Amino acid sequence: MLKSRAEYKPTIGEGVYTIADAAHILEIPSIKLRRWVNGYVISTQGAEKKSVAPVVDAGIWGEGRQRAFNFYALIELYTIMALRDIGVSFKKIKQAREELGRRFRARYPFATHKLMSDGKQILVEFAEGNLQAILELDTHGQMALEQIITPFCKKLEFNFDTQLAELFRPMGKDTSIVVSPHHGFGRPTIEGTNIATETIYKLFLAGEDRNTIAELYDLTFANIDSIIAFEKRAA
């Protein structure tokens, strides 16, 4: 049985993120993230109020300014953002998440499978033995045998044992910036190190030149330029 939000307790090695952290990493407005994590209230006809449930409801704890979530919830938020960007409705996103959760008994459905979409339907890669298929989530789970198309979440890397996302590349695979619960307590870092991008950026803002920073932290100029681009984008 999955834990409710009230029962969830953060675990070492899962990362800790606030709304502000997620807005920084995912480049999403904080107000939008709050609605996805907290839910919201809308007015209906007759001045009645209707509560809209959060889209993500696992790996989250705390209330108000103490609200935080783990890496897997962060990835679910990224997936929701990516699906919304190509026009998938919230109704379809919620239905797909619920169906994935039931079918695969997954606590974090959108951080567990490589999702794909054409903007009209949500698909998930499904493998059993040597059989590969596409599960069409908006056709009541009917499986269609097709050639596997390019994985939807191009910025994600998955652990084959746990089937969970384990690394996120916020600027794509062409840069060395990664976000992983296994490095730097989940903060954005330089791949292969525990060096936080924020640390390097603060040195840069303080006036340190690239040569000094590169020598102190054994980084390349490409590493430093990626950090500056990432932090400026987030700002």
C-alpha cells in the first residue's frame, strides 16, 4: 500500500527539494509548481468552490514554506511540464499517471517509465522477456505492438534494476551538469563530482577568473561555461 503524503518521511539518498529549488532546476514558475504539488481551488457556477487535487502526490512532505519533495517527485514534475508543453491535457496526464500506478504498482509513475507522446496520447515503453510493446494509456491500456520510438524523456537516465530515474540533465546531454540524489545531496552538480554548480557560480560572481576556478576545482572551461549558462538561465 502506498504511503499517503501525511505519512511520508524523507529518506537519505532521495534528495530534498523545495518549490524554489525545483523552479530553479526545471525552469518552471514557482506559482505553477505550487498548483501541481498543492492542488488549488477554482470557482464554479453559483459562486461555489471546487478543489482540484495535486497532480503529484508521492514523495512530498511538510506544509507551507516547509513543503519539500524528493528526486522522484521532481522528475514527475519535469515529466508533467514536458507533456504540458506539447499540449497534453491535465485530465489525460492525471488519468495516465493513475493507470501507470495501478498497472505497475509504481509509487512514482512518471519517474518509473520512459514516457513518450505525440501530444494526443500518452505511451509508455513496456517490455516482458523479449517482447517490446507500446502501452497506449488513453485507450484503456490496450497494447499495440510497434517499433519502440525515441524515448520521450530525453534528459533522463534510468536505473535498470529499480526502473526509477536516477539522473536528470537539465540542459541536455551536451553539458556536464547533472541532478542526481546520489551526488551533492541532489543539488545540481558537475558530472562525476560532488561540486555544486551554485558554489562555482558564486565564485564567478565574486570576481574569480575562469583560470583560477578551473585550477582550484580541477574543472574545464567548458564545465565553468555550462555552470554560468545554467545559473544565469535559472536566475
